[in-house]
Amino acid sequence: MAKLSIISRLFPSYKWKVTALIVCGILVGGGGLFMYLLRAHTYLGNDPAACVNCHIMAPFYATWFHSSHSRNATCNDCHVPHENPVKKWVFKGMDGMNHVRVFLLKGERQSIQAHAASSQVIMNNCIRCHTQLTNEFVGAGKVDYMMTLVGEGKACWDCHRDVPHGGKNSLSATPAALVPYPESPVPEWLQKLMNR
């Protein structure tokens, strides 16, 4: 009964209730359309082409695609933690929202650099995938990224600078790169209608 009295106080008449439902419907529908147009659903999977939803990632996709890593690793294999599913999805969500923020505020740099948390994840994943090499042969697996910041070893990319994206990645590094830009989210029937 307490919920009904709260609703009655917020929306005293039938008109208020109908208006509230319409406004909520517009907000939910508009938000859903906005998320669909942003292709938010593509980020839930593992397809590297989802990263190209943002044009700024084209050089990184193109250089990865032509590297040896493209045969065995996707973007998520290197750039998302794999310790447990919760950590993976929290990191992916936080990192993705940071990317959206930077992109919407037009704060992207000419040359993108991984921040400290991403660098830690990337190095952990290098060690995870190349365990035998890093632990048995060169001992690099005994060093983590935070140790490299204080001079107690080197990060993997200090020696392997061109893996897997090539050494010089910027917005203008691969201007003619052919990448699988996503299809338009506008339905075909609407595109035909617009092209008349």
C-alpha cells in the first residue's frame, strides 16, 4: 500500500500517469535507439571488427589484421583481463565508457597510448599466452608492469615494439587501410525511402 500512496502523490491524476508513461516510453525508446545506433550490442562479443565502430581504431585493426596475432588472438585476448569473468566485464565496461567519453569530447590523441591499467592488463596477457617462453626461457614472466615502472625489468613492448600493431600507429599512419567498417544500422527499407 505504501507504493500506491507514493505513486498517487507523485501522479495525482490520470493525465499525470499517462504523461509519465509517455515520457518514460520516449526516454526508454530513445535510449534504446541511441544504443542501437552506437552499435553497443557489438561490444558484448569477441569480434575484433566491433572495435572499428570507432574510426579512430582503423589503423590498429589494419595492423593487427596483418600481424601474426590475428590468427590466434582477438582484441579482447590482449586488452581485457582474464583472471575471472567479473573482472573482465567490469574492466571492459569501464574502459569502454572511458573510450566513449574521450571520443564524444573529441579528446583522442593523434597517437593512442595505453594507460597504466591497460598496460598492466596487456602485459599480463602477453605473459599468459606466452607462458613457456616468458617463464622458462627468458624469465620475463616474473616481472609485472608495475615493476617496470620503477626500473625492475622491462615491459614486453620495450623489445617487441612492433607487435602486433606495428611501430607507428596514428590516425594518419594507414590512410588507405581496408577495414570492415560496420554496416549502417538504418534498416534497408528506410535507406530505399531516403534515396528516392
